[in-house]
Amino acid sequence: MLTRVAAAVGVLGLLTVVPGPDMAVVTRRALSAGLADALRTVGGIASGLLGWGALTMAGLVASPSTYLTVKLLGAGFLAFLGAQALWQNRPAAPAIATRPGSTGARPTGSPWRTGLVSNVLNPKIAVFYTGLLPTLAPPRLPATLAMTLLVVLHAALTLAWMGSYVFLLSKGERTLEKPRIRRALGRTTGVVLIGFGLAVATASV
């Protein structure tokens, strides 16, 4: 049982730390709306994991049609976020500021909802939760309890890892406040988000 638990922790840890669309979404919110928004986005991402866990325990199976739907919606959402980031950081755009009461382009919508949607529409998470995650459950525990523990562990790892990433971004806040650097990073993040969108659209199980 300890071997199975260690394997589960290792797989979840690897899935958490490998950079993906969620990290790009968090970076975009941090650059364009501030670190508080980025933390709320992280909360939305963790909530998405809890949602996928609940759907899996309810018996959801990632059929080909479900996977295709999630894949296309997820790709479109990431491409939209990327295009928005590029537009907000175009040369003629107003300066982006993060201080309360300041002016400047900010991403639309709730940061928590942005994180939630980006995670719910991630086809790799859908396949992982409905296919691989149940196989990592310790066999000596009741299935529901084992799955609950795995889902909560994954959400906790995500909060810790993404929260640490946001904390590191805050250490470079003075540098990130410089308009030229902020615009360059914003454009880079936009390109990365569009790239992830294309990767998701062309991905297969």
C-alpha cells in the first residue's frame, strides 16, 4: 500500500510541476491584473480539479465525443486569452497598471472563474482524472475515500506549487512594474497561450 501511495504522490507531483496552460493563465493574470488576481486564479484552478474529481467519482467517463468537445472548447479559450493578452500589450495600448485606482488595460472576467474554466476545459486533465487517477487509488481503502484523498492531495499540491510561483513573481514586482518589461512579458505570455491552444486543438489521447 505504501508503494502505491508513493507512486500516486509522485505522479500527482509531476503533473503539478510540469508547466502547462494553467501556469500561463496565472502568469497572464499576475502581469496584467496583479498578484492578488493571480492567487484568485490559482484558487479557480484548484476548484477545477475538485470539480473533475467529483465528476469522476460520479461515474463520468471521457468518451471520444466528450474529449473532443472539451479539447475544442479548451483550445478556443486559451487562444482567446492569448489574443487578448497580445491586444492589451500592443504598442499603442494604454499602460497596464496593477495598483488599485490606477488606469490601464485589465483582463475581463473573474480571475477565479478564469482559472476554473481553463482547468475544466483542459482535455489532459479530463483524461487523467477519468482514466488514470482511479488506478492510483490505494486498493485497501474504500474507492470513494481513496479518490477523495487523491483529488484533495492534487488540489493541495496545485495550491502550494502555483502559490509559490506567484510568490516568486512578487519578488520581482519592481522589475515587472516597468512598462517595457511588462509589455514584453505580456506579449510572450499571449504567444504561449495561443501555442498551448494550438497544442490542445491538435492533441490526441
